[in-house]
Amino acid sequence: MIGRTTHTIAHFSDAFWLGGLAAQAPAGDYRVDHEWEIVESGSQSGYRRSGSFIHVPSISTRSNMTQLVPISANELLLAVETAATM
């Protein structure tokens, strides 16, 4: 199956929680990957998001180890929107 990955940065000005994280994460900029799978239907094709992952710790944190934590794309969107309004 053919797929693709898109990369974004999520900014949090305050500490935040996401369902896939074991603990509250500190404020900062975080790399986020979205995996997409191709969906074919007759003569048309498109992509459907099959997974989202956040890189922990944040970009500015110096660490020898980074974890890719599976997260809900909808939960991430809500958390980013909430952080932007605070």
C-alpha cells in the first residue's frame, strides 16, 4: 500500500495533556507527523489519515532520545486551538 507522511509543528504556550502522553508535557514547539494511506475508488483516489504522532520531548529540549507517541489528530487540534486562545 502506498502512503505518505506530512510533518507539522504544534506550538503550546502552556503545559498540556494529550491522551497518548503518560504525563503532562511542558510548553514548547513539538514536531507532529501525520501518516496517510491512499484510498482508491474506481477512477478516483485520495488520502485518508491513518495515524498521528507527536515527537517528545519538544524541539528546544536537548535529549539523546526522542519518542514518537501516537495521538488523536482531533485531540491535538483541540489542544492547539485551546492553547492559542489562552
